[in-house]
Amino acid sequence: MSSVAVESGGQPETQDDWYEIAERVLPGAGLGGYALPEAERFVIRRGEGCRLLGSDGKWRIDYVCGAGALILGHAHPAVTEAIQAQIPDGIHFFGTLNEKAILLADELVDAIPCAEKVMFATTGSEATFYAMRLARAFTGRDRILKFEGGYHGNHDYSNISVAPKAVSNYPAGQADTGGIPASTQDSVLIAPYNDLEAVRRLVEEHRAELAAIIVEPIQRVVCPKPDFLPGLRKICDDNNVLLIYDEVVTGFRLAYGGAQEYFGVKPDLAAYGKVVGGASALSAVAGPAEIINLSAPANRGQSNYAYINGTLHGNPVAATAGLATLAELRAPGFYKSLNALGDTVRKEVQAVLDHHGMRAVATGDASLWQILFTDKAPTSYADMLSVDSEETRAFDLTLLRHGIYALPGVRRFLSSAHAEADIDDTLKALDAACREFA
Ligand SMILES: Cc1ncc(COP(=O)(O)O)c(C=O)c1O
């Protein structure tokens, strides 16, 4: 144990003490892809509603919302109570069905337009990975088309052309991380988001080897043009290729039926995470019985069997958190008011930015939003490249110093715990941040 921890009787006392340990034992003193600069960094002690308490004793308004998973905010009483009630009955089983997982599966099949069956996994990354495996097993073809700038998790098939520095030489992609085998990279084709003509050309050229197109219906914070998702559906149908929605973010966030309901276009398969497990370790793949059944245990040994299995798949605590969360989301008017709050935030934030003459837009849709330093809301990855990312990140850090927690350069989320007073506080902080930034 560290010297600071020993001296203070087991618990570090100050935030610097926490960082002293973190810097020693965690790479870059981070838990993943992000580490805030020293001047703005903080350690989270606890979350309550839409606010986070840091080890520095300061409260911040949280727009990260657990990467969008916490649609009800932190420590929602109904979710907390449900989890507490499950814990004495067992926090984990494996191999045999549990009641909570069956109840959640039944609810998902009711809620998700493309679902006749679902299969559980643990993370959003696994859900997209399994959706691609199912697509390959079903079609007998190897390649997947994904969009430049689209993110589908931490696995090798996702980390290709998520954040290239220049537009790609379609369909060739660039690996975003070391460690991706060339053969995996070669199995992923890259296309420009919101460009149906280019997608059609690539699909027609590669249809013999193409299993599926995977798309984030709203790619990061870039919204689909009105004809984009219907156009993808048609290209897939015309070429006998599967359409996969990555609904890890949009599922149960845009609407109860996710992007499928919100945009009115149904994919063949859809991957879920985040909200579906009430921000616990649960995710799911949904689709027609004909495809999802390929993962049925009895199919093991067949050439089109798709192995889906994991220690925590269908975990009862996570399923309980999911059930309790979904029950809250079914309350009449839930999405109407959450999405209206998103409209208000974008409008009011834009007004403050304009008032200060900032060359920035408040963009997004429904309960997703972001401030980008550019002239117009981006509709393509090329537009995203023209965003002044340094200014965008610097401004986000200024906001953070004023008590608004959003990861620099990353889209932000609203939860039902964000009340009018929190938005007022946010706008005041924004006004102060604009003055400081100017
Ligand atoms: C659209 C999308 N797909 C997949 C993932 C991966 O989910 P997870 O981080 O739970 O593995 C994410 C994570 O943010 C995501 O935004």
C-alpha cells in the first residue's frame, strides 16, 4: 500500500494523494481513453442525480453521464432499490437461466422493433462484436463495412478509421491502435457516413464478400441526413447484405424503441449496451430468430454456429438494474420531456455562444449535444475534420474549471436528473467560461 494511504490510516486524504497512487499503478493515471490535464483533473468520490462530488470536495454538473449509460442520472432511487433487493438473492450465476435475465429478454423483444430474440453479453463492444460474428455466420461472408468516424467499441473490427487525421482512401481504413492484425483490417471496409452514393458503389463492388454494414444511427454527434438510413436499408436489401445498427448509445435513449423507432427504419440486427443494463455490465444483440438462433447452444458444432458466451452474460444484478431503468423509461412523456430538454439546451447554449461572438455551434439531437468550434453542424466526417479540435477541447476544459463536467472534445448527454435549475447553472457557467475564453 502507498505511503500516503498508510500514513492516513488506510484511506488517502487529499486528491493529490489519490493521484500519487493512480500515477504509480495505472497507465497515464487513467481508466481508459481519457486523462484530464493536471489543472482540471479530479477523482470522483460519488454521484448524485446529475452531479458528481470529487475528492477535492467540489461538486460538478455531469454531462458525461457514464458515457451516456445513466439516462436516469446517478443513484436513481428505483434502480438502487431494485439492485439492493437482488443482492441477497445472488449477484452472479452462470450457465443456467436466471429469472431476471428472462424477464429482461422478454421486455427487450417487446421494445425493440427488429427483435424476435435477443442474446445477452456484458459490454457494448461485445454486442457489436457478436452482431458482426452473427452476420458472418449467417451470410457465410467475411467482410464488414463500417463508416469513417464511427465507433463500435474496443475490439479490432471497430478500431479502424474511427479518428483518422484525413479522409480515407475508401474502402481502405487506417488502424487507430497498434495490435490489429492486417487480416482483420483487411476484412473491414470503410465508407463515408451520410454519403449514399459512395456506399452503394462500395457495396455493389464488394457484395460477394460483404456480410453487413454496421452504422451508428447518429454517428458520435453527426446526425443522419433524412434519406441516409432509409437509403442504407435499400442498399442492403438490393445487395442481400445485412444492416446492423449499433444502438449502444441510441438504444433506449432517443426513444423507447431506440433509433429504429426515432428514425422509422429497421435494421436486421442491433447491438445494445449502456442504458439497457441500467448502466451495469449488460449488453445485448437483437434480431430475427433466424439469425439470433445461430447462437443457440444446440447449434454448437455446426459450421454456421455463432459462439456467444461469457461469464457475466445475463448477470442477474445487471438485468435487475436494466428492468428497473426500463420501467422508469416507460413512464408517459419520458422521452418527450428529455428530448425537449435537449432542444432547450442546444438553443440556449447557442444563444450564449452567439452573444459572446464565439465561432461555435451547439449541435446534436434528442438528449445528445456538444459544442464544436466550427461554422455549421457537421454532416460528414470531412466536416468533423474541419472543426477546430484544439479550440473545442480548450473550451471544454474552461467549462470544466467552471464546474461543467464533459470530456474534452467528446459529446455530452442529458439525463432525466438534469432539472431546469441545473441547466440555469450550466448556462451561467457557460457565460463565465465564454468571458474567460475570449
Ligand atoms: C456507439 C458505441 N458502440 C459501442 C460502444 C462500446 O461500448 P462499451 O464501452 O460498453 O464496450 C460504445 C461506447 O461508448 C459506443 O459509443
